[in-house]
Amino acid sequence: MIEGTLRKLDRANRTAVVETSDGKEVAVHFDAGSYIAIPDPATMGNMTGSLDDLKEGYWIQADFVEKEGSCHCTSVTCLS
């Protein structure tokens, strides 16, 4: 798991760069089945979203597995 700021988001290629609090950048790939939770303004909690709902600048937690030489995101939860 990593936690950090979503810095770069490339929806077309289903990739993103997450900057951790210590300044490291981690590139992740979103598989078609990746679970994405985004802020729900009505409840102040989270709701199920899609890659289109993610925005650069969100503070996120991402779970991933290493596959084929890269990090493949299995779930993302937006914390801000």
C-alpha cells in the first residue's frame, strides 16, 4: 500500500504517478477491475467511482501488486 498525492493522471493509458509524503514518486497502472472509492459530498464518506472521477491533487491510499515489472493498482481510496 502507498499513500500520497495523485500527481499525474493519464486516463487514456490507465496510469498515474503518486507522490508519497517523503517525496518519492510511484507509477501505478489501473487494471480494468480496479476498485476506486471517491469522496461522497452528501455523506462526507466515500462512494464507488471510476477512473474518470479521480482528480490530480487528491490524497489517496492505493493498494497494488507487482505484475509484469510494474505496479498494478487493485484499489484506490480518495482521502481528500
